[in-house]
Amino acid sequence: MKLLKKILIGTLSFLVTLVTSLWISFMIWKHKVISELPGNSHVIMTSKGAIEYVISGNSDKYVLFLHGTPGSCQTIPDVDFYTKNGYSIISPSRPGYYRTPLSTGKTPKEQADAFASLLDELGIDSVIVSVISGSGQIGLQMAIDHPDKCKALILTSAITKGYKASPNGKSIIQYISETNFGIWLGSRLAKLILPDTYNRKDISILVNKGMFPYEMTKEGKENDSFNHHNFHEMHLHQIDVPTLIIHGDKDNLVPLDQALYASKGISNSELYILKGKNHFFNMTPFNDTVQIRTLSFLKSISN
């Protein structure tokens, strides 16, 4: 009995020490991340409401990048790629995320209208619309409702039709991930578990500036989930702008059938299937290959 008691006391002491250490590390990280928000973003009042945004680059050729679920105007993939090749990036925080209130637009149609009004406010006539993952429906809506402002469309791992991420409801892990401590712990575990080929800096940017603090993304995530599940079919045949569709055939978050659906519905489209790649290919060296294909597409529409 004495031995068992010593083992239990030792185990309990270890757990208390571990939890305390984790909590201290989390609090230090939390203070640092919050001190760096909102970064270099601006908030502009449009006819549809306030929109937080960042513009990168000095070119008069613009790409409007709409982040996924979750994200923000700060989580801009490939920004250096675009600016080095003569493009400027306009990146807004979508409604419900960070400093863009959900009242600016709830439905994909309302959000498309809001971003059209953002372009009006900035004095920009037309852009290449680039969407990723959870913003797919909004990009499609912009191409349908605002073809004069959308000169081309890039769909990357994008949701293009009805979609429910968790048909069986939330798991306990998902509930934990919807806390600030859970976000921090999950990001640390991801960096330990993922292969070395994954860019740790990209993971940190997504977590620090696109997922945390959870209360600044909660409304946006819940609204996205509602829109993805209660999807109203769009008339894809109305999209006439050149469209590049990029999707991994091993994507377990947004299945390949989403890309096939868009490819079938949009006549002026080209489908680039990434063999053996998952949802996060853009955080791996393979993204260089995708960038080359994207640049070829951009050059083809500017000729």
C-alpha cells in the first residue's frame, strides 16, 4: 500500500507540474500574440459595412484573396509569389472574423456584395479573385454577380457545393480546439507530429493570426458552417471568366468531388488535380510547383 501511495503521489505531482508548465507557456504565448494584433491592417467603411483589410504590393494588377475557415486578412498564402511577379494582393478579413463584423454580410451573396463594395471604396475596377477552402462559395458568387469586377477566378481546395465537415457532430477534440488553450496546444502538437516538409512558419501564421483568439473567429466559423451546410446551388454555367481549379486528390477535409463539380459546371475552367496531395499542400515544398502552374494561368489571361 505504501508503494502504491508513493506512485500515486508521484504521478499526481508530475501531472500538476506538467499542467502548470503548459499553462505558463500558454500564457506567455497568448500575451505575445495578442500584443501583435491587429498588425498592419486597416478598417474601411463600405456601403455594406466595415471591412478589415491589408494591401500588399505596388502593382495596379490586383488579386483579391479571400481566406478560408478560419483565417484573417493576415493569413495570406503566396503573398511574396504574387508581389514578385507583378501583382498586388488585397486581403480582407471575411465577415465574422477579427475586425470585420458579421453584420457586413452573412450569406455568400451578401459577402460577395460586400467585397465588391470594398473594391469600389478602394477605387479598383477589377481583380483576379482567389479563394481557398471555406471561401469557395463567395468566390463563385462574385464571378456570378459581379463579372465586371472579377476578371478571373482561382479556386484552391475550395468548397463549391453543399458540405458538412462533421456529419456525426463534434468530437471531443473539436470542442477542445474551440478554446484558446486548445488552439495553442493543438498547434504545438501539430508541429511535433507533422513531417519536416511542412513549413512551421506558415503554421504559426495561420494559428497566431487566423485562429487566435477564438472569440474573434467564432462568429465567422459558425456562419461559414451554416452556409456550407445550408448551401443554395449556384448557377455555375453563368460563370464566364477564366477559372483555375486546384485540388489535391487526397484532400480529406474538402473532398475532390467539390473541384470536379466546379469543373463540370464552369465551362471556361481548367482543372489541376494534385496527385497524392492533401488539403495543406500549400504548406509544403510542392507549393512551388503549384505556383508555376498558377503563374502560367495568370499570364494566359493577361495576354
